[in-house]
Amino acid sequence: MSSVSDIEDILSVSRFQGGQSNPTYLIDTNLGSLVLRSKPVANKIKSAHAVDREYRVMSVLGREGVAVPEMLAYCDDLDVIGAEFYLMRFIDGVVHWDPCLADLNLTDRKGVYYSMADTLAQIHNVDIDQSGMRDFGKSGDYFQRQISRWSKQYDAAKDGSSPDMDKLVDWIRENPPLPSGHEAIIHGDYRLDNMIFSKEDNSLLAVIDWELSTIGDPLADISYQCMQWRLDHRFFGGLAHVDRLAQGIPDEAEYLDRYCQASNISIQGNWEHYVVYNYFRFAAILYGVARRIVDGTAANPRAKEMAALAEPVAVEGWKLAQKI
């Protein structure tokens, strides 16, 4: 496609189902399938649902050779569809929702996990100065800023007593993880079901859902994903009770080593500390979901299921913190 202006016929439009906070549509045209992602039409908060940031980061990463969808156009003219939006190329691949990858053979399962580790390292290795992304987020004190942000969200969201979460918040405030000494583009929600894989050879075609991306500490990204190895199956496909060796899935140490070698980034403090930080962050997000249910503003169809996990995640996080 030379230009989106070459589109003459829109054959069909359908909305992707799921919990996207930014409405996302599949558009079939005479020149192929496109994806349109927009702010909610009724959105009134300037800083929320920043589709312009998503478009920018994927445009830059695409030029750097990272597996992301091809960006085609961004529009901030509200007269077009009533909200800001961007268009990207549709990728006809597979999203794996099951972290055990039951549909794949053992060799392919390990390959999927290795490709995730390698791609995250590739993202973190993009030079934020040479790529023009230095201003994509604040510099310095990333963990401190995030702890402050999510602590405030939890304080605003909590309804009643949550002793384990209260202890976890106090602990992480007093014991922030050591910074890696690196600043990088970070995804913010790097997990298996935010990736599209090839139907033919299981290669990673694209990392999607960049809504939480910013400039930050790369150890926050990798420890967030490694938390999946600690969570049990209740927590959106955790791997804690899976026989990884029998399933052909690398264990956490192997996966982390793969990432560290590819990124040339080393762990600066106690690794468990970074995982505790992500238990805290994840729990704070879930308490926020619970608050939105109470307020009647929760849009995600899985909101009640997610909210029910806030306390168990906090309990697990506090248990781990006490072992450090």
C-alpha cells in the first residue's frame, strides 16, 4: 500500500472483543485488512488513552527492526470519527492465551519463550537518544515514581482493611528496587497474550498493546514478565504449578539468563526484590479495578474476576517480601 489515501472501498468493520481500553477495529478494504485503534469517543481526559504515544513508539520501534505492526497513519482531527485514532497493518497470526502452549510441540514452546526474551532485550537495546525517544518519559528515579503513583492509586481505591497490601505498600516504599543504571523504552505490560505469532513457524510477528509504554528501567519489564512463573493458574495463566521441564518451557532462571545475555543488562540487587515490586504494582492495579466496580465505571467484562484477585496477589507479594 503506497498510502491510505488509496483506499477506495471499505468492505466491513468489526470491533475486536476483549478488555482494550482503547476501542480497536478490524477494517477490511480493497487494499487489504487494517486495524484502527482510537480513543474512546466520550473520553474527556487529555492525558488518558494516549493513542498518539502508541503510534509514536511503534513507529520508532518498527524503524529499529523490532517486531511491531506497521504504522500507516495517525489522525487527531476529531471531525473524522469523533476521536483521535491511528491505522496500522493487520497481522494475520496467532495470539497464545495459554502459557503452557498446549497446541505446540516441546521444541516450539521453548522457541516461543526464547523469542519473547530476545525481543524484549531488543526493545530495551534501542538507543533512546539516537531514536529520538528521550522525551517519551521522565528520566531518573523510575521505581520511586512508580511506587508513588501506584501507592496513591491504592490509597484512593481501597475500601476497608487489607492488612497484607498495607504492609506490602509500606515495605516497598521503604525498600525500592535498585535501579539497573539503564534507561530504555519499556512496554509496561509485556506478556504472552500481547504478542502475535506466525501460524507457520511460530516466530514472533508483533508486540502489541503499548498503552503503558514509557521511558523507564528495563528491569521493571523483565521482572513483570517473570512474575508469571510465580503466579498460580488462578492469576491469568500463571506457571507456578506447571511442570515446566515436562512442558518444554524454560524455568524462570533460564528465561532471565537468556534476556540478560541478549540485553547485556545485569541484575543490580536482589532479584526477588524486583518481583515483589511487580506484585505490589499488579495488586494496586487490581484494587483500582475493584474500585471501578464499586463506582460503576468498570468497562472490562472480566472486571469482577480481576478484582477478586487483588487480595490474593497482595498476600503472595507480602509473603515474598518477608523472605528478603
